[in-house]
Amino acid sequence: MLALTLEQRSWLHAVPAGAKMAAVALAVVLVVPVTDPAVIGAMVLGVAALYGSAGAMALRAGLRLLRPLVLMLAIIMAWHLLMGEARLGLVICLRILGLVALANLVTLTTRLDDMMAVLEWLMAPLTRLGLPTGRLALAVALAIRTIPALSLKADALREAWRARATRRPGPQLAFPLVLLALDDATHVAEALRARGGLAATETTKQKRN
Amino acid sequence: MERSFVFVALFAALIAVLGLVPSFMLITGVPISAQSLGVMLAGAVLGARRGALAVLLLLLLVALGLPLLAGGRGGLGVFVGPTAGFLVGFPVAAFVTGWITERWRSMDLALVAGVAALVGGVLVLYAFGVAGMVLAAGLSPVQALTALSAFIPGDIIKAAIAGVVTRAIWQARPDAVLSRAH
């Protein structure tokens, strides 16, 4: 499964994931009340400098992640220009740009395992309360493992469609795809039950603690 | 118990896979992904609670850094962007779709699931999406709705498809439709 994390390591990869996520949360709280375009512009430049310090790869990947945002920001800016509130539009667009880019930078420089570790840390109090949090990790693993498998099946359905029809494949393929997923799920559930079921995920967890 | 657990996990994967394929194009030229179809189906097939859990699991994977949203978007950035309202609305949309499908049993399932998907996956989802844009982008609700209007016809079509697909699944695998299995 292809995560967004950059292979090429930077100093930001070495910063603990929890600290980076806390920094983003803090940035959101600090930036939202600011209404001066110059201050927000400086924040955006600061984020750009962070990307720069993480290397050219990070800069390129960061820009690619921001691409879907461009149209949205253009619409927001256009509305504000129409209303004669250019300054407010600029503040809002820069704020969105800076915060999204900053949050993306955490994703780009943090491995999936480290993100999972933060999640487990956040869940620890619930685990101690006796909630079955062990199965969450299993659900995450199961979904991640299933996506490429299911994706291959979707490709096969599309190929089969193209072999028979001249029209482009459309939503008609949703039904067979859902059916394949449900049949897979039934088999996986049987296999899981044969190996001790969901109860086993919690007992092994407790033994480890 | 294992079965409904695995169904939730696999439906999260299914919504992701449906988002990866740009499924069909309207005359307007707006690319419509099948991702919100997946959200509607999660509610209609799995029911309110499990449908919402499947969507929450998908959002968790996105937050962990996987590019699973329509168009290959993902990571923490999407949760602070102008369309974050839709992400908050996703599990609620699945819940409402499932809630209606579970309770309204007197009519044909295609009609029930279609209407449920229209209420949950379009009305409720857009309410959250518009609220998000009002908060993040400083637009008025009418302006936000205008900006989104190109996507609404596609989503109405998807609700109809969700109804037909749900009935087809019910006919092919009656006991897999957890929203009706009790």
C-alpha cells in the first residue's frame, strides 16, 4: 500500500509524530483568529521554508498535494472579490493554504507505523478502561490489506467490461464489486473465527501489556 | 460478531476503492467519483451503526496518511481544508442512510435505500459540507451551495444507483444485507 510518506529522509522525519501533530493543532488554534494578511502571509512563508528545509522532494510532493485545492481557493477568492472584500478573501485563502500545507507536511514526513503509535497512545486510556481497542488495530490492518486486493478485482471487472462492450465502464460495476467484497468478508470472518475470533485480539494485547 | 467486524473493515476498503476510480462523467464535464456512492452503500447495506463505523475507519486511514479519498487525496491536510465539512458529514450520512433503511420496511428496498441515500448521502452530507465551507471559507450558505452545485446532479444519480445496487445485493446475498438481517 502506497502511503504518502516520503522515502527520502529529512530532519522532520526524526521529530516524534506526536510532537508534529501537536504543533499542527497549535498552529490551527493560533492562526484562526488572525485577520492581518501580512501575519498570515508570513506564516505561509514559514511553512514554505519548512518544506524547503526538508528538501526538494518534499517541496515537489507538497505542491502536488495542494493541487486539488487551487480551484477551491480560486472560487473562494472570486466570491470575496465580487463582494468587495478582497482583504478578507486573501486572509481566508492564505490561512487555508498555510494550514493545509502544514498538516500535509506532517503526513509527508511521518511513517504509517509512527502514526499508528500515536493512535495507540491516544487510545491507551480507553484500553485501560477495558474497551476493546485491540480490534481497532486489526480493523486498520485488515482494511489496508484489502484495498490493493479489492483494487485488483475492480481492474479485472473493468477489463472484462472492456472486452465485451464499446461503452466506457460506469457505475454498473459497483454491484459486482460490492458482491465480491461481501463474499471476501464472509471468508475472512470464517478464517478469523477459526483462529479464535475477535476475543483473541484482546487477550494477546493484555498479555503483551 | 466476527462477521460484522470484518464487514465494517472491508466496507472501509470498498469505499476507498470506489474513490480511486473516476467512475462516470456528466455532460457538465465534472468528474464524479463513486466514493460517496460507497458511503451511501455502507449505510444502506451495513445499517446505521456499522455503516458509520466503516466510514470512520476509512477516515482514520486517511488521517494516518493514506491517499484514499477521491482523486488520491489524503493525509492530515484534508481535515483542515475547505471541504473538511464533507468528511465530518460522511459518517453521519452513512448513519442516516442506514437508519432510514433499517426502519422503513414496508416498501421495495430499491426505493427505500434510494430515498435513504438521498436524505443521508445528499441532504445531510451537503448540510455538513456547506457548513464547513461557511466556517472555513467565509462564504454565505448560498454562495457555498452555488460553488458546489455542479456536483449535486451526480450525487442524486448516485443515490438512485445506491438504491438499485442495495436491492440487487439483497436479492443475491440476503444475509449480507445487515440493515435488513434482523
